Amino acid sequence: MHFAPATIADLAAMRPFMARRYWRLMAQQVAGTLCWTLWNGGERRALCGIEVLPGGELECFLVLPAAARPSIAETRFLLMSAALHFPDREIIARIREGNDAGHRMATMAGFEPTGQFLDEGRTIRTWRRPRFVE
């Protein structure tokens, strides 16, 4: 198992599993090398990236292919590896309420739920991963 900077080919392979709004963002992230692919046994298992939001806040995102769900260990490895690129920065993730698998993955990677929501309907909660070092 290893993770490597994502390529356009990785992005294209994951396209069927992405929300439409992520396509442009992910294309920019791949070009800027803030996006990584998790490989295991020659198979793409996940795509993870970190977006620098206006104001400098960092947001982590994860794309999982429906046909090849990575194990918890693989996903934790990818999220932690990506987060280690910014040990001195807080990172957020936005996870839909009711996405229990997403909540478990975020918790295992050191994220904690906040009282902030992305939408007025309070369906997408912001999670925070504290910085690893001061």
C-alpha cells in the first residue's frame, strides 16, 4: 500500500464516483499536487486532497470508488498521510449527517465534529482536525 501524487489519469478513473461540484476543484488540485491517490495491489483505492480555502483554511476531501471500497486501515493511512503535509495547520472536512462511515473515518483520522454546518438545512457538518504540532 502506498500513496502518491494524483495524476489526471487517476482523476479520470475516479470521475464516475465524484459529485459534479468536485470535478473542477479536483482538476485544480491534481494540477497543484495537493491531491493524492491511494494504491494497493496495483489498484486505485481512493483519492484524497486538501483545498486551500479563501482566507487560508485547509479543507480535506475524499473520493472512494463504489466498486472498490478501501478498508478502514487504507483510508486512515491516506487521510493521515495527507494531513501530515500540514502538521502545524488545522484541517476541516465537511461530512453529510447520517454518513456514519464518513464520521468513523474522520474520527479515526483525528477529526472532531463542530457545531458548524455548510448549509441552512444543517445536513453537512464541519469537522476539524487540530494541528499536530504547535
